[in-house]
Amino acid sequence: RVWPEHFGLKGLSDHGYYPMQFEIIEQSEEDWQTDDKSTMMIQIDAIPINYDLIIHVDCKFEFAKGFSYPVVGSPIYILNGGMINRMYNQKIATKMGVDPQNTVEDACLDPRLGLIKMFEASDTKIPIYVDFEKLIRYHFGIFAFTGGGKSNLMSNMLRRIILHMNENKIVIFDISCEYAFLLLDMLADPAIKAKLILEHRINSIDQFYNSVVKPREYESDFRTKQGLQAIVNQGKLSYYTKPKQLIPTYAQFMTELGDQRKESSGRPHYVNAIDAIYDEVRLWVENQGLSENQEVTEDFVSHIDEVARNAMETFRVNEKAGLYAWATTRNTIIDLFKRRQQDTDKAKAGLTVEGIRGLLEDDETSLVVISISDPYTIKELAIALTQDLLVRRKRRFTVKPYILMVFDEAQEFISSKEGGIEGKCSAQVETLLRQGRKYGLGVCIATQRIAYLNTNALQQLHTYFVGTLPRPYDRLLISDTFMIDKGILEKTLEFAPGEWLLSSYIATGIENVPIFIKADNAEKEIEKYLAIKS
């Protein structure tokens, strides 16, 4: 915001003679109405962005990183709208194959995120583009208070990524159950392969309609049912099926062997038998390129059952010993696989973790929305799915297609708590943030309160959008984590919903330079879709 100031009033003191003060104030107001340049001065408080505009002899120009600070008295030139447009967008627009001079709000026609705020008072519209590939691969975050438009901005970006970027997949952990509406046009589009996964089986369209969280303006708008019906008709609706038969992991196998070792510490030949089995488990995990936290397979159970029985004979373990009973009953785990398969056959419409992972590894599905409101269930699913995807990417040495994992209400997934399911989920998402970009696994987090988040996870973000954060501690944490000036963050208190401070180390045309933007409204895309359907 720019406020007019008459510099003649700077020397005026409250302690001066009042009639004189009043006369000066009246005179300054009259001066303000004139165009006398001899009494006018423009004073600008500017923060250098460390970029130089280099103009070549053939009139071609470029923006290059530099430190050519002007001295007091040097001539100053203000960049016009066209030059600002080129500065922020030329590099990315060329890569995307779009013309930033001809910009529209329609998501199908233009991949822009919105408009740069600095020229909103004039008729000049300067769009803002980001490099979607780098945005996904190097992680990004959205931070704003309730009502700031986080979900609106998120759906705005995801819609454009789906429409304008190839070789990418998106999975949303939607604990608020609102993206079924915010991405309704994408989910109901026959050309887009998508899957909406709810917490329970849906038996009617009314039940489906009531389970979806909608903006206040659309709570009584029954046109939404037509879009939801299209999702059902196209077979894009499913529900999450928890595994009823719990298959042990390799880590649990090792823990059980460790317990047996403690109980048998007084019998060296028992300890040798346990070590032989333990070494075989470790060797299997290493040779197969697996993670200890993965569930065991039928092939492993058959193999380790044979190894354990041979160890009992080789080291002459007593048949009445607890170790002998443990070692000779490993093949009973195979029955768990059979019972799980029977449960899966009974609920064919539902999806397990393996089924969801299959969607993210096929050649068709581009969008998966997991709308589960139960915190424990969705955290449990997030841990299993992200862990599985990361291990499989490492084992296959693959990077594409990029997979973007969106954690809405991120305080549920990357809490600073260290114990329980919260700590386990936070540690797993942090691991994903640290290692994911090497394997094409990107992360987006959105939250209204960052004070209680895992700061180690936050530090992995390369791009961030900051809206209004009324609590000083939240702004301080943003400043310290992302190295942004506190004075700039104070400006966000003046933001209206949909206005953002955007800064990126890698995904914008001018790197690591804060940009004030006004995002396009995602609800306009939904309204356009509903108007066509009705």
C-alpha cells in the first residue's frame, strides 16, 4: 500500500505554535493539488533483488544475477508492465510454450496461477507462471490462516498441473473431504483417469453428496449431484479397505528373533540357531532390495520356514523348547495370505494400500483423491503408501512419472510430536521430503498453523506461498525457516483472501525473489462446469 506524504510536514512539531502549525498544514494541502514539480519529490524504499538488466548492442536484453547497486544521485528508471512480465515469466513461458502477453483466467487455456499484484491498480495485467516440474520435484508449501484460500489455491494449481503437464501423477491425502468438490470438474472429466477413495462404501448419490464438504455458497446447490453422479457412472468412486489379516513385517520377524535370543542367552547352541535364521532374514531383505518395514511375502515365508527347520536340526534344539515351536510354525503365516485374499475378493470395489499403489504405478491414472476424515486411518495409510512408493522407486532407480503427494491440513501429518502414530507419520513424511526429489516423488503441505510442525520437514521446501498469518510466532517461524525479511511478511496482514506472497528458490522466473500475487479463483472453474452440466 502507498500512502501520500507531504515532505514539508516532516519538520512540523506538535510542540510548535498552533496557529503556525495549522497554517502550514493548510498550505501543504493546497500544494498537493498543484503540479509544480519544483516542490515535488518521489521517495522510494527499495530492496535490491540482486538482478541486473543487461541490454546488448542489438537491443536484446537479459536479466542476470548481479550486485550493481546504484549510489545516491544515480538516475533511476522504473520498469514498465511489459518488462516486468518478461522478467518474471519469459524463461518459464518459453519452456511451457505460452505467450505471457496474452493471458486469460481459463485454466484450460492458460497455465498461469494468477496476476502479479503490483500493477493491479492499472489496466496492466501481468500473469505469474511457475515451473510445474520443479515445483513438484522440489516440494512446496501453502501457509495461511482459516479463510485465506489455501484449498482454493491448491486446487487451482493441481488443476493446471493436470491440464498442462505430462508424465505426472497426483495423490491427495484429503482429511477435510473437500477436494471431491474443489476438483469436481477434473474428477468428472471422462478424458482424465482419476479415482476418488472415500472412507466407507457409498450406497446412494444422496449419501455421496452429504459426505462431500462444500463451500458455503454451494451447500444448497444441488447441481453438484450431477457432477458426483458422473464420477459414479465412470467407475471412479471407491473406498478404502483396511487389511483385516495383519501380515508381519521383516522388522517384526527380527524383533521376535531378538526376543528369542534374550530368552536363550544361557544356551549357546540355541543362540547359534537364532543367529543363523536372523542372518538369512537380513540376507533376503538385502538381496531383494526391500525395506525392513515392508510386509513379508509368501516366497519369503516358505524359504525361512525351511531355513528355520534346518537350523533346529543342525543345532539340536529341544522339541519342547519355545524356540523350536516358533521355528516350526512359520508356515502358518501363509494361511494369513489366503484369508486376506478371501477378504479382498468379498470387497472387490474397495482398495487396499496395494491397490492404491497400483493406481500410482499404472500408465493411466493421473489423479487419486483419498478423502478419509478419521485421522488415525489416513495417517496409517499415508505411512504405508509413502514408505512403499519410496522403497520401490529406490529399487527400480526410476524418476518418472513424477508423483506429487499433497498433505492438506499438514499439522495432522508432520506434527512436532515424537511418539505414537503422529511421530511415526511425521518421521516418514520427513524422510519422503529428504529423499523423494531424487526419485521423482514431490510433496506439498498446506496448513493454517505451522507453530507445531516438524521444522526439519519444513526446511526441505523450495517454494512457498504465504497468506495472512495473524499470529506473530507463525510469521517468525516462516522468516527463520525460509530466510525472508520480517518486514515483507508483515505486509501479508493486509492480504485479502486469495492474495499470496510467493517465493521460490527454483520454480519462478526470478529465483528467491518474493512476489505478491493474486491467485485465480478455482470456484469459477467449478461454476463454469456446473453451468454446463445444468
